[in-house]
Amino acid sequence: MKREILQGAIPPPPGGRGGYRPPHPRSPMKVRLGELFGQARVLPALLGAGSVLGTLALAALLPAPCAAAREYRISVDGQPVQFDGMSPVQVSGRVLVPLRGVLERIGAKVEWSASSKTVVAQRGSVRLELPVGQRSAAVNGRSVTLDVPAMIMRGNVMVPLRFVSEALGVSVREAGGHIQIATGATRVLPSPQRTTVASRPRVSPPAGVTTTSPVLAPAVETQQPAKTPAPKPTPTSDGVVSSQTVAGTVDSVNTEGTPQTITILSDSKSVEYPLADGAVVLGRAGNRSQESSLKEVYPGDRVLGKRDAVSGKITILVVQYDQVEGEVRSVDTDLLSLTEGEPVMLTGSTPVVLPDGRQGTSGDLRAGDLVRVRMRPDTRVATVITVTRAATFAAGTTQPETAAALAPTTGGTQPAVTEAEAPTRVTSPGATTVEGATPAEPATSVAEKDESPAVETPSAAEAAAPESKLKVTSFTHDARASLRAGSVLTVTLEGDEGATATFSIGDLGEDLAMQEVAPGKYVGTFTIPEGVNCRVSVFGKLTREGQESPLVQAGVPVVIDSVPPVVSDVEPAREALVEDPQPMIYVVFEDAEGSGVVPEQVKLIVAGEDVTTQATRTPRFITYRPILPFANGPVTARVVLSDRAGNTAETEWQFTINAPEVPIASVAHNAARPVGLGQSFTVTMAGKPRGTATFSIGTMKTGIPMTETAPGIYQGRYTAEKGDVAYAARIVAQLVTETGEQFTRECSEPITILTVPPRAPSITAPSEDEVVEGPLTVHGKAQPGVTVRVQVVRKTRTLGLWSDHDVLAAQEVKVDSDGGFVTGKLQVPRPRREGEIVTIQAVAIDPVGHRSEIASVKVKLQ
């Protein structure tokens, strides 16, 4: 029999302050433990000996002081909030507050549903539904994942303050236990320093009226919390200073000062950290990684930083965020809808970067704009919106000018280049230079040329000097690429015969002897030593009877790279204990003064498996996140590097996974695109070994068996059959353990299966035989997830058949989640005669390529 704990209807407390209080423990109204904590579980199993879940469940039932002992003060728009009974507490790094005290002060209407144990808050057009005990909430109907769920403590409903507040469009700041809430915009990003450009076209003001750009100022002024300087790393007893890792949410960045700094909000503290020179910034948008910079880091991003062992400066910064791109469909005060994908939530302070580089607001966005939206990875709240291309404007309006077209110039023509400023022209690798040559040509890299001979023309200074009796006509070397240790450089000089020739190669060797191998032709060699990375010039000269020729220089320097690249940092750190069973693994490397690491030749081997093809590689780092979790225990990682000179290096290290035991660690499938008839995909689940596993595909298929292919790894395969149709269906895996416990987990990636053509669309406007004039806009209904092709034809071959002839206009549009579609304006030519009849046709095309039957209406052109 399942154990139950008390819960029930929660009436508003007296005075409307503090938290809700459930009825007395003897009340007959109760709720199952599984409903409170998000999943149905049998209490004896939860509280079993040694059970991690049992420990967590028991901790959740303890009195609130066990959750956090720190005291918090909360103010709304500068006015303190008083709580009766239960005070704010911290759980798993998140501050929970009694329900009514804060939400009603920010202008939200709060309701409690006893039957579903759900908090409902409405502020403006934002509706928040927050089920108690569950790690998901709904904001305007969209599911959002929580770090910490709402809970009941000492009879009070406690809600996560930051999530609830930001979801309802207000800002939260915390410093030293004082949480400040502002109901208006409280943060504005500084505008980038750019050349002044014209604004996007808008309706012109009346003649004589001067307009100015609005000043983006906070609607409510709040006291900014003091930034705590980053603590210095402290040495251990043996004098060794270990590196430190910091994690949290970006509060602000400063790219103007030296050094650059980032302020990170973590554990309710705002700490400012300096960045080391050459710090590596890795941007992670979802599962994709790329090298970034601090200028591309925004408040709200999640970050993980690694600090230098001595200076305390951040050397590696990993930035985590979500990002979507698409076309704007509509913009509300708190919601941005794109033509594809889920909407994005906005706040009053969400910055917008316009195509000309100016900072704007959400009011500057228009339907049809192409945007790139950066979001907080936990709430889908936009942190910055960049308009990559403005909407196309109707004829007669002014097109926005580009920044390049408006950039200031120094004059109508480019200034002439004087002879003294004319660049030196390089004719070939190792060849002598010809100074003052015009027109100038770009310098040629060592590897781009393979023809050497060239003749030096004396410079103006040399021409003015007394003419030497010894002349050099050519001076070259044979380096075609970077040279590594042991390579032999051959230098050739041609000039007067019977002289003594020498050459010098930077500081590595001076006046090295050359042999006259033919009349007037001298050859010398130099063996590249170990431990040298440099770029040096090569000089040569002739001497005879006390006379010297002018010193000549080879046209291209020699690149010497005899030092292999080195690994400067790894994550997880060597011998680290890691709680995440799927840790992000990255290696940062460098080839100082060398030829540079070749990304295509970097290899990463983790736990004996070559994962290079699944990793992201650049000349500075490689990063990889395992698809399946590691089992607890040591994991060995090895990276192999090669530079362009052929030097190789190899580094191996080990870390240990020490993750809490969970029944199901992960569920994943390998379908990269919609699945068609006869196509197969595999579902893989990692969990407790020696169990029985199945998976389901939405409501279409259930109980599909899975086989344990390795200890704790279960796999099942499904082949799409005729009649299977599933749009963005959830894959849910079920595991029955040896002891009979049942667990389920949903795959984070939905799946689409399409084996039959979609339903035919319907055209709702214009209607049959309607008289239309000018451009046509077609409205209709179709199956969600498909694309509808709409075309206007003058005539059809046979009634009801798709026509590819006499097409006057055509357009493809995506169907929204509600099953509706609207085309843009279809430009139809003027009718040949009054009342000419044309046919509007529509066909639905699913992601696999299936076409529906045709829908059509006839209209009369005016």
C-alpha cells in the first residue's frame, strides 16, 4: 500500500500575506507522495537502505531549516516584503519564497487549485501554471523545466523566486541576502560603439517636427548590488596552488577595461572575475560548440569558468545558451512568435540589435524580420535578439541603408601611395626583394610558391652609395613549408665567381660558410635544431680581397617549428571527481610561435573509443560531450595533436565519475530526420543493469521491447509500418528492475514518423467565386507540421489535377501548431478581361515528401 502524506485545499491566509497553509494533519484530504515529488514511487523503495532516491525523498520531508539556514530580505520596488510564519529558504542553490507575499506585490493574481495541486499566477498577458513537486511549469501553455520544483514546507507553498518572477516579466537582483525585485526594466545593455547610421524606416513625422531616438532607460531605478572581487586561490601546505572552477549565471561583462572582466551570479553572490590574456571562450549553443569572445557573452548565459592556479584569472570560459533563428511572425509585449518552432518569452528589458548595429527594443521588430534569438537555457527567456535581415518593405517605402553604405569616408578617392610607402613585392619563396615595385601584390606564403630564382634590384640608398665591385644577382632558399627539427635548409647565392660566400639565419647562425659549386654559384646548408619556434630572415653576402657585396635578403622568411604543440588545459581536470555522468570534455592547446595546430589531425580518445568525429575541433581546442553516460569509476582520455610542420604531441589523463545512482540515466534515439515507411531507428537507454526495458512512441506504439546489449545499456529498434503517423511524438522508456520497481524517462528529442500522405488542406479565404482585386492573401487550415504550397493558375489541364502551366503566382508556407497557414501577398497580373476566373490550388507536403490531395477554389479577378 502506498504511503501518503498530508496535503489538500489551501485557503488564503489572513491579510493576504505569507504562504498558503494546508489543513490540519488530521484532514481527510491527502495526496500521494509520488504526486508531490513528480513521479509515483513506493515509499519503502524510496527509503530503502543505501538508496540515493530514498535519501533525497527523506530530505525533502525534513523541516525547512534543513534545506537552508541563510536568512533573506526581500523588497519589491524598494518596499520590504514581510512574511508571516515561513521565511524564504534556499534549496539546491535556488531561493524559495512563500507564495502570496511576493507574487501579489508584483501585481500578479494568484490562485490555488486543490484538485491538481497547482499554483496559477496571472500578470498582464502572462499566465504561469506551477504544479507542486514537479520540475516543469507552463508559461502561456509552453512547458518550461525547473531546477527546483515548488514545495510544501511546514504547511506553506514555497515557489522558486527567480523563475516565477522572471517568467512574469520582472527582474530579480540579490546581494548579501537582500533580494531586490523591480516590476519594470532594470537593466539596459550599453549600445555598441559604431558609426552613426540611419534608423530603420518608419512613418515620417509632420513637416517641421523634429524627432529623436528614444533613450533606453530603466523604468525603475534599483540599487545595484556591490560586486565582490574574486577571491585569490590559496596555496596548500606544500605551497601548491590548485586551479578553481566557477559556475553560475552571467550578471554583466566588461570588455573595455584591462583586463576584461565578467561578473558571475552564483550561490546568490555576484562576483567579478578578471580574464587572463589569451583566455579561451567556448560558446555552446545547445550541443554545438565554437570559439567565441567575451563580447559575445550576454547577461543570463550560463557559464563555467576555470581559473589560473596562480593569478586567479579565468583562462577558460564555457558559455552555455540556447539559440534559434527564424522569421518573425508576430510580436507581443511578452512574446515573440516565429514562423517555425516554439515562441520565445520577452521581458521589458530584452535588448534588440538592429541590422545597422543600433540597439532597439522589441517594438522595433516587424513581421518578416529574420532574427537570431539567444535565450537562457532554462526558461526560454530571450537575452538578446539580433535582426540579421530586415523585412522586405512595400514599394514606395524607403529601404534601410546598410552601415557600410553610411560609413564615413575621407574623400571621394583613395589617397595616392607615395613611392616611399609602396609595399615590397615578393616574387617567390626565398627570392630577393624588388623594392618600389608597382602595382603592389599581396605577400605570398611559403607554401604557395615553388619557383625560387629572382634577381635583386638595388634600393635607392644602395644606388646612391659607391658601386661595389662584388655583385649578387640572386639569393634564395628552398623552404617551401615550416621546417621542424632535423630539417635541412639549403641556401643558394649567385653572383661574381671566385669570392667567399656566407649566409646568416636570424640569431641561429651567422656568417655560415657556402661552397662555390659552379662558377658564381654558392650553396650552403643549415640543420634546424630542436626546441626552436620562430620566423627568421635569411641574409647573404660575398667577400673578396677586403671588399664586401651589399648584404642581400631572401624574399620570404623561414618559418621554423621544431617544438610540438602543448596542451594548456583539460576538463575534467586530472584526477578530478565528477558527479555528472555525461561531463563536457575539452582540451585546450597551443603552438606558440609555431605553424599552428591542424584541427583535422586532432584526435580524442575517451574510454578507449575514438570520439573525434563526434567532437568539435578548432586550432585552439577540441570539445566533446558523451551521448551516453559513463558508469561510475575511472575514465581515461587521450588527445593527439599535430602541427603544420609535422610535430606531434600526445597527452593522456584520467578522471573519475562519481555520479549519484539513478534508475534511468538517459534515453536517446538516432533518428536524425523524420522517419518514412520501412525506415528504422534505434532507442538506447542507460540505467540499472539486469532489468527489463521497453519503450513507447507517443500513443502510436507501446511496449516495444529493448535488449540489454551491455551492462545497464538497453537498445530497441523500430521499423515504420504503413499507417504510422506521429508528429513530434514523445519517446518514453520504461525500466523494471530486478526488485520489481518501475521507472520511466522521456527522451529529450521527440520523433516524427510519416508513412502516409498528409490530409488535404482547406482554403478558408478567399471563398469560392469571390471577386478579388489586387494582390491575393490566402488563408487556410492544414495538418500541423507540414508545408503548404499555394499557387494561382490561369487554367488547369483537367479539373482537380495539379497544374504546372500558366502559374501566375506561387508560395510555400509552414503550417503553425494550431493548424493554420497564411501566405504573403501573391502578386497576380491584371486580368485579361473583367471577371476573369483563376484557380487557387493548395497541396500539403510533409517532411518526408508525401503530397496530399489538392484543394482548390475559383475566384474572379477584378
